[in-house]
Amino acid sequence: MAQIKPSLAKGTRDFSPEEMEKRTYIFDTIRTVFRKYGYREIQTPSFENLGTLTGKYGDEGDKLIFKILNSGDFWEKAVPTDRDLHSAPKSGSNGFSSKSLLPLIAEKALRYDLTVPFARYVVMHQNEITLPFKRYQIQPVWRADRPQKGRYREFYQCDADVVGSESLLNEAEFVLIYQEALSSLGLTDFTIKINNRKILAGIAELLGKPELIVDMTVAIDKLDKIGLEGVSNELIVRGFTEGDVEKLKPVILLKGTNEEKLARLKKVLEGSETGLRGIAEIETVFEYLSLLSPADGGLENPDCQLDITLARGLNYYTGCIFEVKTNQVAMGSIGGGGRYDDLTGMFGLKGLTGVGISFGADRIYDVLEELGLFPAGAVQGTRVLISNFDEKAERYALPILQQLRKNGIAAELYPTAAKLKKQLAYADARHIPYVILIGEEEMQSGLLSLKNMQTGEQQKLSANELTGQLFLAQGL
């Protein structure tokens, strides 16, 4: 058999033990905050029926869904005309296309996000859950996107959603969840952006093109990437006139405090009932945030800014929408979400509103790494290595090894007898902070030598004293 050069699929990564410990630190920090706000964990399968996922993310999103090829001889099960698809001179010449071929070869797909599978879960378990239902989920998702810095084809999301509650207190608490979790991870300069899809719908109504709301939001959402001129050109391509664009520009470029922006929008949207409802919802969220802001030195009032250009490309959002960006590193959004009033309706359960947010764990990892914000305790591997010079020393060390582990200290014995230099090099390469040296002298006196690998200092301690010392050094 010919040798195959090992390689990774583009947009995927391996994670070393140290990287996994840092990732676990991120997940545990976010998980702790989720639980504090009453969210409970569920998990859903890595893949779903293709029909469950398609039609929920818009045309652009649907193109990025990873389809799974059917197993078995699916081609033989196709009708004769379908088997002739490959002989068609060009797509569509015989009424066939890649879309008509797709159901024959792929019935499953890797999940694109955690929200749609959650909606499916709610519908299937509606008789088992209590509303409002608050869940969080920390699992990988897959997108057939072009890999680049901060963008992967396989990545983790940390989601929290609540369904069955119309209260805008949920939106306000999501702002606080972002604030607390990101602050706990060491980030000090980030912006939580908020907007409302009803405001955007109101703007489309005033332009007389409510049917182009999706086209408008997709274009506006690209302002940071392609600038005002690029957005203007895309709006025209999507069916808006130059007059429409001129009316939109003052709204797109809206500046000032949140209060000043809202006051301006009230005048612009005074003829749109939908738009005014969106403004009222934003005002309610800000009022809740004001009431929830501590007066006794707790978390600072979060930097939550109304951003009218925030559109969030996903079609299922209907109310408040969020996006979080760090200002300390050049990176895309590290979180986002919003309210979706009828997502479960796609699965037959009408009238169940929901709202949720997501943390982009992989981008957060890259940000913390670039800023050097991972604490030393985030990488907690083996704390102490016991030396192994011969069979007698090995047998002497085994009860000590178990005593350390029993007291919650991560310990290991060097597996074979070897020279001290080799064992110390192993401890150094593994970043093990302490080494216990057990030679003839230590076994006779009962006093073990504890070496601090960082300072080089050594001290003689009994087994019990040594356990206590390591226990304190570990911060337990």
C-alpha cells in the first residue's frame, strides 16, 4: 500500500493537550455564567436531516451547509431518468440541476449552527419541557466557508437560548451574560452592539420596498467590509434606486449616544408602526439594563451600543439582534444572536417565540492567545513527577503516588528507570512544576527531596509534609 502524506482538511485543526486545557477554560467560564442565569445543558446530534437545516439560513447560508453523501448504492435506487442526469449536456437542459440531484445523493447534513437543531429539539420534546425553556449548548458546528484568520470550517459555538417567553428581560440578561463572561475571561475592551429587525423592516416600508427587507439587511450588514460606497452599489444591484440610497445614508451613518440615535429614528420612522415597535423594544432593553446595573461596585454598566447597520444575515431573526466585537484585536465578531418569533413554526409548532445568543469560542481563543490573557491556572497538567532510578525506588514511590492522587494532586511516576538528567528534561518539556527525588538516602531517612523546577530550590520533606506542600502550591 502506498504511503499517504498526513494532512488536515482545510479549515480544521488538531488541538494539543495545552490547547485543550485552554479551550476547556473558556468553555467552563462561559458554562458557569450560563448556569448562573438559569440555563441548563442539552446536546443534539452532529448531523441532522438535510430538510431540517435548509431554508433556515437564507440562500447564502444554505450554500455553506456540509452535505453528507448517502451510504449504500443510492444510484441504483434512482429512477432511470435520474440515472441519466450525468449525461445531460448542461445543467437544466433536460430539466435537471444539481438541486434535483441532491435529494438522491444526500439526505443528511452536518449542523450549520445550534439554533435550528434546538428548535427541532423543542418541537420533538414539547410535551417534556417546561416553558419558558432555557437551555445552553456547547458543541461543534460546520460550515463550508473559505478558511481565513478567525474563520474555520469546523468550530465550536457556545449557545444560550430561551423559548416560550416574550419578555425583553431575556434580551437584557443576554447583554449581561456577554459582559460577565467576557470580563471573566480577561477582556476589558469590547462592544456589545444591538439593533432590532423591526426597525430595519420599518425603514424598508418607508422606502416602499418591504419585500426587499432581506436584500437591504444583507447589503447594510456588509458596511464594515465594503464601506458606504460598496453598500450603496449593492443596494442598487438588489433593486433599490439612487433616491432610496440617499434616503438610507443618514440612517446608515447615524451617530451619537443611544438616546440621540433613538430620538432621530423616532422622527424618521414616525410613519411606520413596525419601526416604532422596534424602537420601543430597544428602549425597554436599555431600561432593564439601567435597572440591572449595580450601584455597589459590581460589573460595570456594559458598553451596549445601538448600531442601525447591524443586520445579522440570518433570515429567522425578527426582533432584537446582537453582535459582540473586541476592540483589542483585529477580529470579526466573537458573539451574536437575536430573537426569532416563529423558528419552531417551520417544524409545525406555531407561535412559540425565542431568543438566543452565541459565543464564538474559537475566535475568543485566538483573541486571548494574542493578548496573553490565559491565566497560568488554565493549563493545569501534571503537578508533580516522581523520579524512578531503579526497581526498589519505584516500589517505594507507588504508595506515595497514590497518596498524592487521593488528595487531588495530579501526579505521575516516571515510567522506567533512567538517569536524572533525562527525567528532569521530561518534566521541563511537560511544564511539570515539581519533581520528587527518591534515592537511597531518601528511602532510608523517610525524607523526600522536592525540587522546584522553576527556581531549582530543593527541600527535604516527609511524605505527609510533601503532600501538604503540594496541596497548598496547587491552590486547593
